[in-house]
Amino acid sequence: MQQQPIEVVLVKGREKSLLKRHPWVYEKAIAWVNGKPGMGDLVRIVGHDSRFLACCLLYTSDAADD
């Protein structure tokens, strides 16, 4: 059985930085997450309209606290 890809859905208008090749997605730009990603998981970044924007590895600055 194939697992559904984890998707990070951005707030409307927040895709502009990715389209300009900015390498990060900040928490305030995220509308919701489909799935339960873990550190290092590959996630799909999509716009509010479900348009594919990028794939990336999940990283959070909380990891620096470990």
C-alpha cells in the first residue's frame, strides 16, 4: 500500500517567496499540514489552490534544542 504524500499547504499569497526561489518556509506561511511529518521527512509544498510548488526535507529549529 502506497502512503499518501505529506503536504504543507501555504496561506494564500505566501507562495511568492518560494516562486522567487527563497529556500525556507516560515511557520506563519503555513495554513495547514496534511499528514504527520517527522524530522527529515520529504514533504510537498503546495499553494492554497493545491498547486505544486516544491518538495523539501522537513526541518525545524526546535531540533537545535536537543
